[in-house]
Amino acid sequence: MHVDLEVEEGGLESLPRFQRASAQASQLHRLGAGLAGLSLVAWGLAFFIDLFSPE
């Protein structure tokens, strides 16, 4: 697929591959935030398991 960026008619938003870009970006951001939260919870759990485990 060839995209000519100099042409003003339609814009990139009219092409099918760019129509859902904003929705996919928000899904990716939500997934990244969820994984970051999950890693923080796992780190905290590992910290407290190590803190209260018998040596």
C-alpha cells in the first residue's frame, strides 16, 4: 500500500488501517497500565512473603 502524505484529500483517517488506531492505542495503554499494576502487586506480595518467612 502506498500512502502519499502530500495529498490533502481524505487524510489518513479515511484509510481502513488507521480508522481503529485510537481505539487500539487506548486498549494498549489500558493493557500496559494493568500489567504495571499487576507487577507492583506481585512485587509487594513477594516482599511480604520474604519479610515474614522463617529463615
